Amino acid sequence: MRTQAGKLRKWVIGVLLVLAGNNFISVWAARDSIAVYQGKIIDADSRLPIMYASIFVEGTNVGTVANAEGEFMLKVPLNNGGRIGFSHLGYKTIFIPRNEMKASGNVIALKPEIVSLQEIIVRVEDPELIIRGALANISKNYSRKPAMINGFYRETIQQNRRYVSVAEAVLEAYKSPYNNYFLNDKVRVLIGRKSQDVKKMDTVVVKFQGGPVLPFFIDIAKNPENIINESFFNQYTLKLSGQVSLDDIRCYVVEFKQRKDVNQPLYEGKFYIDVNNLAFAAAEFSVSEYGLPYATSTYIKKKPATMKVDILRANYYVKYNKTGDVWQLAYTRSELAFKCKWAKKLFSSNYVISTEMAVTDIDYNNVEKIKMAEAFKSSEVFSDRVEDFRNDDFWGNYNIIVPEESVLNAIKKLNRKLMRQQ
């Protein structure tokens, strides 16, 4: 369809990556006041990269996450003398003194940690009791004080496996106490940038709503009702499938799956729950095979009437770190894939929207609520709020997630197109 001006009409798809079935900033003065460590995290046996491993400064809230290729970069104030820690689910955590780390080229090998049958500690055998215990202990295991959080956020959109949008930002969030369900978290964008090619999106422009809000929405310890509501135990089958080590903490692995006879877009996945204090240490979950046929209306908020949209998958991951006796949000990741097909057209287009956020610092002392006018809203589109990519030193002293090679290449290509259009 062409407009009177003879231009190809652009349709807009509004995508809201929410959960289905749901009716401080550290200011470092100068570059020479920090140390920067770069490297790669690998499996000690296979020598393959370990995806999304945690990197942190011992005894502090400073940290980041490796990318999907195991690559990392950590910026640490020089006056912070703690060791650098490296951890991942199913691996032994290691700590390396700062004076043994190089500025670049560090190769960190983590050894798999297998929990033998002799080592397994079973305090509770009923998976329902384990989950109910974790819910009951939230106010004890997680912070009862508000905090200001710094985080790095990235979202990407791919069309038929080619990147058409990359947007990223440093966020600041007011994290409300975990024992107060009536206070909501609020987030604002401190600095951000984007690179996108809207023309590449055929006759459809995909708009993703609420991006920076999502990581806090899937914080299941703060918002357990988004998954574990009153109907949870009737709608899911549960299984205690074993134990695993996460950051050197023994965790139950509780599997859950939507019952086949429940006609809603619900989930299947795993909760990783601390054996000793029944804290949610991590969770990974997806819309189940039984829930996918009902998921489109939940995620797709706007589309042309003659277009059919099918949800292919919707995946989520959330991880917490423990400092002292307090657990706190550390990392989230999500992915939504869907297929668009016009009526009476032979071909279709596949889209994948991916997000991730790493908490890079937490401050419990200098806490100030974010004003409503400054807070990012779930109806807003993140890529509309940030500017185009410019200089390479954009992030300064902020910790970020190093982009994978494919994302870096996409940014370069999109930037070249942007420069030609100017």
C-alpha cells in the first residue's frame, strides 16, 4: 500500500514484553581514579566460553556480567582493594587479588562443581513446601531498606536474524524494600544511546514498550505474584530435581510446568532456592508449550488488522547476589520471538527482542525517591528516549556489559547507514 506521497506505508507493531497471565549513582571523578580489567571467562575443562558469568568486587556491591561470548570488562575505583570474584551456576567461585589481574587479556577458568549424592543435604523434600518457604522468607532474606541501584541495560531487535535496532543505557533505580509490596520500584535513564535502521523493517516498525521497567518487573522476590499467585499450585506440576551450586551456595532445583489442561499463557522453568535459608537465588522460565497458543494478545498490543502474529517463545532469567546476609537483584535477561505474516502474502518475518540488565552498584545510604515525572513508564518506548550512537568513550567510568561481536558489527553497520543519511 502506498500513500498519496508515493511512499511505502509503515505499520507499527506495539510489543509489551511483560509477564504472561498477569490479569545512587556512583560518580567517579576522573578516568585515572579507576582500574579497568578486561578478559574472558572459560570452562576449565572444555575451554569453551561461559555465558553470562558474574564478575564482582568482594565485599561490595560493584559488579557486572560477562556477555554471551564470556567476555567482560570491570571498572573499579582505585581506593577499593577487594579481590575480584568470578562465579556462575554450576561452577566453583574463584577470587583473584587485584594485583594479579592485568588490564586486558585475562583468561579466567572456572571449574565445574558437581554436587555428589553424598553431599546432598535434604531439609525438605516437598517442592511445594520449598516454594512456600521461600515466599514466607522473602522479608527476612532480602533488603528491608530502600536502595539506589545503578544498572546497565541493553535491548536489541532482530528481523530475520539481522539487527535493526540496538539501544543501551545506564539506569538509576529506586529499589523499594522487599517487605513492602505497596511501594513500587522506579527507574530513570541517566545516559543512553541507540543505533537503528527503521527503513530495514520492511513495512512494519516494531516498537517495544517499557524496556527498562521489565528487569524490575521480573524480580520475583519483589513481585512474586507475577508468577506465584494464589492459583499457582493448582496450575502447575512441581518436581524437586536435585541440587546445584550457585556462587558456592547449595540450592534446590525446583522445576515447574504449566498443566496441560490450563488454557492460559503460563510458564515452565526452574527456581534455584538456597537450601539453608530458602531464598530465591535465581529463576529461569519460559512461556510453556501449552501457553504459547494463548500468548499473542498478552504481548502484542497493536498490529494491523490483516496481519497475523504468532509468539514463538518468551524466555526470562533473573539472578540474585548475596552480600552478608542480604540477597539483592543482580541480573536479568529476557527474549521474545514472534512471527508476522500478512494475509494473502506468501512470506513472513521473524522478530526477536532481547533485553538484559546488570546491576553494577547499590547504595543504601544516599537514597532519594525518583519523581514520577522522571520515572520511565511501562508505556514508553526506550529507543525513542535516547540519542544516536556518537563517540566510543560514551560510557566513561560506568560499568557496562561488553557487547558480543555480532552486536558490535551490527552497531558499526547501523552507524554507517546513519552517517550516510545525515
